[in-house]
Amino acid sequence: MRHEIDKPRKLLYHLNSSGKQISPVFTKQKEEMAIMRNMKKVLCIITAVTMLGSMLAGCGGSTASTTAAATTAAATKAAETKAPETKPATTAAATTAAAGATTAAATSSAENPVKGKKVAYIMLLPSATIFQMWKDSCANLCNALGVKFDFFFCDGDFNKWQDTIRTCASAGYDGLLVSHGNKDGSYVFLKEITTQYPKLKIVTFDTQFYTDAQAQKLPGVTQMFQQDKSLVTVLLDQMVAKYGEGARLIKVWRGPNYNSPFDRREVGWEEYEKAGKIKTVGEVQPLQDSVDSANTVTAAYLQGVKRADVDGIIAYYDLYGQGVYKAISENDNFNGKKGDALPMASVDIDPVDVTNMQTRPDIWTAAGTTDWTMNGEIGMRILMLELANQYDKIYDPASKKSGVDVVEVPGTAIKASDLKTSSTVENLGEIAGETYGNLGYLSEADWMPKNMIHK
């Protein structure tokens, strides 16, 4: 900006009554000195009123805003009256406009406090249909909220799961929804992560926290579960109803401490066995989390079993159930060609399961499950509320309480006999009742209504 040097002013001499000259003055200087005196008064007024406004600002946003507006108006009026050449009205207008812009920006942020955040879903197990259902609902919610979303499957490798979480944390992700950590190692590892990255928000699914056989908590971390125990017991109830107390059953899982949901399901099995309701006649453990592995080990196991010695099979995971179904279907001693077919049931459900249940309801008789599309949204909504520091809005459908740090999703038994030819995983709510696809299970906020992706 260019600055011009003042040109020399012409000196004016005033004469006194005797005709002598008095000291010369700049006429313009006189005017400026008068203005400066007035401006000092104005500045004093502005400073005093501004200090009062600052004090009131601590008492409430609305009051502070109103006071600030009055202060600006008063100062503007005084400046206009005392020193019109400084044109303070323009400055006041600019200040008001800037304040308006700041308020608008704050309002926009309050309407969606998570916009622009970056999150990820990290699953210990390999990809499966139900986990894809979970992932898709997470992606849909994030897309609606303007949140960047990534996902990772870790092939059942706990070390890979840990490495993925650590990599995402160091890469600056704002939040992580992590799934199926094991019972013993997850607490110590995630405690280390939350200590190293205190701003990172974490929600866990089907992950228990234990050290030295004692349940633990991680401050600020919400744990989400299915009601796993009941997902097994509703299936056991079906077997007991058909075969009576002491039903002879084969269990298909990966053994203790493989992952938290299996351990929680085992609690229901053990309770029923101790009560004499069921009897464990065998146990099958797939070597991998795959249909082929479950099929191979189950088929081999059945070679040494007589149909008359077993009443049914319960698979703790529907992916195993698909392998078990194939093994039964391919064995004439168990598929119904020589006597009654061997019934089975599984935890969780996906489109393949529905088809198999419709095709051979005498073999695949039931599934204990929750709505996996809804589960993903429930988990991601919890993470969004953590990112917004609105923990008081986290809702648990099991206890019907808010502001909780443990959320459990109720499940139900889907009976093959209840399925329609038109039944799919999307419309199972028609036969499953209120526990499947229930929007009432969702945590919500003004900026994240329950129907956000269900309109």
C-alpha cells in the first residue's frame, strides 16, 4: 500500500491587538488535536463496555451475544458522533459479519460434529456374509454423516488384528470399531493403544477384557455384544423340546479362548449340561474358520458315530454350520436315507443358511441370531457418539438404559419351520418378531436420527 508524504502546509500568522505577530500554528493541527481528544474519550467508552461484555460472556452464550451486539452498537454511535473522520461504522459492520459467520460455522458443526472424521472396522475373522452385512451398514451410516470409512479382515490372525489396529492408530484414524478380540490378550493390547493414542475412540464388538481371570474395563471404550449365551440356549431349548432332558449333542467350535463370542456361548452350554438338560457326546473343532474345514472335520467325525447315539449338532458359528450341513447331507447314515436325518442348528444367519433351512428343514432346523445389518449400524452409531463426546446417548437395548459402557443386542431363534418361500435375511423380521431389525435398538442424537438410513 502506498503512503504519500504530507506536503508542507502554509503558515498563517495571527495579529494581536497591538498588531504584533503571535506564534504560528497549523490550522489543521488544531483540528486534529481536537479530534484526538474526542477519540480518547470514545476509546475509553469502548474499552469499559467491552470489559463488561467479556465478564457477561462467561454467564451464557445468549446473554454474551446480546451484550456484545449492544456494545458494538453503542461504540459505533459514539464514534460516529465524536470522530466521523475515522468511519468506525464500517469496522463495526465487518465485526458483526464475522461474528455471524463464526456462529453459522459453529451451528453447522453442532448439527454434525463427526463430519470429516475417519474411521475403520477391523475384524479378526476372515470375511463372511454376515460380516459383509455388518460392514455395509457401517459404510451406509458413515456415508450419510460425511465420515470416511475403511474396513479390514484379519483372517483369524490375532497378531494381524493387533498390527492393523496399531497401524490405523498411528495413521491418524479418529475412531476404530474392532471386532472379535480374544479374551486374554485384547485388554492389555487395547489399554496400550488407548494410552499411546488418548484421542483415539474405540468401540469393541464380541471382545471381553480380562487379566488374571478378572474382568476389566477401559475408560472411554464401549463394549458391544450379542446376547451370546442366549443365542445358544434358544437352540438347546429346541433340542430339549424334541428329545427331552439329557438330549445327546455334538458341539462344533474352536475351543476355549479362541474368541470372546464362543466363550460367552459356552457359558450357556455349560449351564444346560450341569443342569442335566443336555449331554455332550462329542466335540468337533475346525482347523480354520472356513466351510471346507468344518465340512472336512465333521465328515471325518461322523464316520465313527452311530445315528442312534446322537440327537443333534450345535454349531457356534453359522460358517461352521454350512460345513456341518454339507457333511450331514452327504452321509446316507445321517441325511435321512436310513432313518431320521440328524438335526443341526447354528448361531448367526446369512442368505446361504436361509436357503439351506428352506431346502432341508429336517436337517438345518434353526438359527439363533441377531440382525447383522442392524448390528453394524448399532456399533457404528456408538462410535459416532464417542467421537462427538456424547457418551450419555449410548443406548443398551437389553437393559433399556442410556449412558452405558456395555451394550448387548437381544437375539432370537429363527425356526426353519417358520420360514416362507419368500424369506430372506432382509425380511426375517416378519417371522422373528421385534428382536430382528428393531430400530428401537439404535442409539441416536439430533444430528443422527434413527431413520437416517432407513427412510
